[in-house]
Amino acid sequence: MNILRIQDLKVNAREKEILKGINLSLKEKDIQVIMGANGSGKSTLAEILMGSFEYKIIDGDIYFFEENINNMKPYLRARKGMFLAFQNPVEVPGVNFGTFLYTAYKSIYKENIEIFEFILRLKKESKRLGIDDTFLSRNLNEGLSGGEKKRMEILQIAILKPKFAILDEIDSGLDVDGIKFITESINTLNKEGITFLIITHQKKMLDKINISKVHIMNDGKIVKSGGRILIEKIESLGYKKIIKNL
Ligand code: ADP
Ligand code: MG
């Protein structure tokens, strides 16, 4: 069964056409990768999937579990099991991470779990993933380094257990240990049933991940799809040459 199916999707930002006909489908437990030069529309795709109001669907369809979600509100997409880790997670001073996640969890699962029980679960999960639990009492992303923010995004996935997670350049600004942490977490969470769409530039990020498919995006379109070999090609040739030789 397809978790996500995108058909001939065209998307505008203000009056400008950004996505120019995207076709993509992911099956349960897939890990698919989107690569592509800066400005090719990767983040726009990630955000329109989550229902961002900044963009407008001009044509085409997005199906999540074979239900058309073109007009579905972002919180309902989250409730149906979609999660987006932003390229630049926002800092929210005054909002405690644990409280934020507790509220999100209750909104998604409509479950009246006690805060104490939730915090215990949060601590257990951070321990399992090797995240220092002093972060749990901090404010949402406030004053965290790039790498720490990305770790907290992974913790959110581990707790909220979406069916489908989109990671938009989750590896940007990460050191070697950070990348190792992210790739190991993706593998663990994927084994537990989470489907991933990963947007990245780094081969290193993908070396230890069991990838189903790689797509190259250029100027609002997916111009090439294939297996892991495409990553090697990008590394050796660069996007420009690959696109010229299509
Ligand atoms: P990528 O993530 O692949 O680097 P983006 O999706 O961020 O690319 O951007 C694709 C193109 O769309 C860029 O030319 C960018 O300037 C433009 N764009 C993105 N968001 C907006 C917006 N809200 N308003 C106008 N232009 C936008
Ligand atoms: Mg981007």
C-alpha cells in the first residue's frame, strides 16, 4: 500500500511556480531520498506535504494512505501520521520542550496520558536514543546548537511515532557524531515501521541507511530516479553535469 502518492503536483509561492509537476510514491517502510541543487524546490515540496499556508497547489494531487489531502489542515495531517522535521527548526522561547511534546502528543492521539507518565516515557526514549535528558527541561530549541536541535527533532519522532516522517536537511551543520546518531536513529525507527522521505546533500548521511530509492530534483521537477548508484554519480559529477547529460 502506498503511504504517500503525489500526482502531477504543481505548486506556487505567491505568483511564482515552484513545483512544476512532481510524481512520487512511497510504500510502507520505504526510505526514499531527494537530492538536488539549492533552490530546486525540495523544501517547498516538504512544506506543501505538511500543508504549509505559504504555498498553493495549482494542479495535481497528494494522497496520504490513499486519501486526498490537498486541502487538509496541517494538524489533521499530523493526526493521520505525518511529521516534518524542518530545515531550520524555530526557537520558541518560553515554551518548554517537554510540555510542547506533551501537548502535541495529546492532540495527535487524543489520549489523556498523565504528564508524569509522559515525562517518564520521554526520559526512557531519550535514554534509548542516547540523548542527554537535561535537554528535556529546556525551552523548545532555544539556545540549542544546530546539532542539538536536530537531535530533538529525532526525539520528537521517537515519541510521536508518526507513520511517515519527512526530514529536510536534518544533517545540515552536524558533526560526525551527530550524523552517526541521526543515521542510527533513522534505521531504528524505520525498523519499528516509520517510512522516511529524506532530503539531504550528504552522501555520508546515506552510507549506512537502507535506501529504497533516490530522486534528483531540479527546477521544480524530479529529473532522475534510481538506486544508491545515483548518490555516487552526484558525488563524482555534481548536479549540473548530471542534469546536462540527461
Ligand atoms: P531547496 O529546498 O531545494 O533549496 P526551496 O524549496 O527552498 O529549494 O526553494 C525553491 C525556490 O522557490 C527558490 O527559488 C526559492 O527562492 C523559491 N521560494 C521558496 N519559498 C518561497 C516563498 N515563500 N516565496 C517566494 N519564493 C519562494
Ligand atoms: Mg531546502
